[in-house]
Amino acid sequence: MLADYEFPVELRAISTEPDGFVIPHRRAVIRTDTMKPLGVVSDKYALLPHAAVVDTMRETLKGQDTKETIRLTHNGARMHFEITLPDVTFKVEGDEIAMRLVVANSYDGSRKVHIAFGAYRLICANGMTIGSKLVSLNRRHVGEVSLEVEHIRKQMTTLTALFKATEPTIRKMVNRPLWHPKPFFNAKSLRIPGYLVKIARDQFKQVEDGTIWDAYNALTFAITHKMRKANPELATRLGKNAWAAASAAIK
């Protein structure tokens, strides 16, 4: 039985009716199991199947303990593949923080395929989007597009080093009290929806002598668990905003 992300796609010419004029330099991406269009792209666009991305990452991480979550949006046009590595961790004040990879691919021309690193707070299943760098592992959907296992394995050294390098920043957050939570929990400055900020603020109020780490975790909890509608792309973006605010607060 095929997985949800393994559906077939094709690039097809776009023509007008009734004269059959072919629109130049454009192709439609068609999901052929439903015959629904997923997007319109240039004639230079090359498809990289979701299944190829998933298979390559699994082969790259073969032999390691991993936990996976795969989400599809926009009728399957966009894939969000999260891989948690429970063996790649560090501990901060009793919290165990595991490395997380966020892999994205699309069929609608909305993004390159890329891999970003993040973190996962094991005790409460909070996903964290740390920083904004995608390292060098980007592939445009142009020409011969593919992911190479050996190339990704080499990049994993960099990704793991970046993950480990966040530990001192998190320790500063743990040791820095948040004396003025009101200006921190400001939806406009955080660029996070007000209802999520309110949930985070209310949770933070329950913590005695709350720190910046507590505030950041309240935000990541709201983003990870309380969004009104599941949207992994938006959650990743909001997670970056939360990290930026917490990082700025310790300076």
C-alpha cells in the first residue's frame, strides 16, 4: 500500500479552449490519481518526488534512532517532513532537547527542497525552530534535481554542530529571569497571532519566577499544540519568530 505522499504527478502542457493554443513557457503540475492541478510552473521546472526526498533522508539516517512526522498540505503539493533524533541531545535544567530536522518539498513552485535544523523538547513534545539558516542543502526544481545521500551525510556534521552550538544560548535563557513579561508577550512585535500569544502568556503566568526559557517554551507550546488549524509552514515561521524574540531578550 502506497503512503499518502507517494501519489503520482506529471508535468503537462497548458492549452486554451476551444482553439487549443499552447501557453508557452508554462506547465501544469497534475496529480494524476485525482487529475487535479497542483500548480503552474515554468517549463524549466523539474519535479522531485516527495517519495524520493523521504527515501533519501531515511537512507542518510539509516541505523540511527529516528521519529518521523510527514504532513501534506495544498492537496499534497507541499510536504513537511519532520525527523527527530532522540540520540542527538543535550540537557538543560532537567530538560532533554533533541535535534530535529525539518525537510520541505513542493510541487507547486512555492519553495526549493531544503533541510533546516531545529530542536524538540522531549518532556512536552514542543517543536522548536532554531535560527533561520537552511545551511547549504537547498535544491532548486530546475534541470536534473536530486538529493544525494553522501552529500547530506556530510551536511549532517554541520547541522549537528549548529544544533549543539545553541546550548549556550538556551542556558542563558534558563538563567535569565523575565522581569517584564508584558512587553515580551506582544503579538505585534512577536509577529505571532494574538490568540497564541494569549495562550502562551497565560501559561507563563503559572510559572513562579519565570525565565526567558519559560516564556519561550510557553510560545513553542502554543505554536506546537494550540494552532486553530494545522499549518506546518506557518508553525515553522512562527517558531523562528519566537526564537528571535527569546534570543534578543538575553542580549
